[in-house]
Amino acid sequence: MLCNWLSERLDHALHYAQVTSISHITKKIYSDFELQGVLEDKLNSKAYQTVALRMTTEEATCALTMPDVVECDDNGIQ
């Protein structure tokens, strides 16, 4: 579902809050399924690879366009 949502918005950049949330969710789901013993070929499906690549690109874009936000911690303190 996340892969479909992101592919519908290929021409739109994500907001910083969306990037951080989706990145966290994606990494958490991957590690949870990995701990549950889901096979590697199922974990690294085409949909997961597409989402991971898009999130890597969006994180890099955020780092370049909003350096003050990226350098701050969760409390907004640098």
C-alpha cells in the first residue's frame, strides 16, 4: 500500500515529517519481520526496494534543502 501511495506521488516531494515518519515505519517493519524469521527474498521484495529507494532519495533531498531541520534533535535543539 505504501509503495502504491508513493508511486502515485512520484512528481511531488514529501514533507520532512512524512519522510521521517515513513522512514521510521519502513525500517521498523523490516526489522520486526526479520526478527520473526521472514525469509530474505520476501523481505527484499520489489515493493520494499522501491519504497527504500524512494525514502533514501527523499532523506537526501531533505538533508540538502533543510539542513537546520536535519541537524536538530527531536526537541528542536541543535
